[in-house]
Amino acid sequence: MMTQRLWLGLAVVYTTTAVIQLYLLASTGAVWAGTLTAIGFLAALLCVLAAWKASKRERDDTRKADPHQP
């Protein structure tokens, strides 16, 4: 559960940074801001996927440790 929360927290940070870069892109038209926006949203997406895998892995570990399962 802790690993999933860490990945989700990092995704929030990357998304917030990407939104700020998107604002800079809209207000100044700087190409570098557009590039950083795309990278930020991609990094956030990858963090969400890592959080999903971490939660799936934790559920699988819990099932293996259940003494009632054959």
C-alpha cells in the first residue's frame, strides 16, 4: 500500500508541474514549455501505471499468504 501511495504522490507532482508548464506554453508560446509539458504528462502516466502494478502485486502477495486458500 505504501509503494502505491508513493507512486501516486509522484504522479500528482508530475501532473502539477506539467500543468504549470502548460500555462507557460499558453502564455509565452515557448517551445521548451511544450516539450516539458509532454514529458511531465508522460511521467505522470508512467507513475500511475507503476502504482497500478504495485497494487496488483500487493493483492497477489496477500492471496498467497491467505491460510484459507488451498
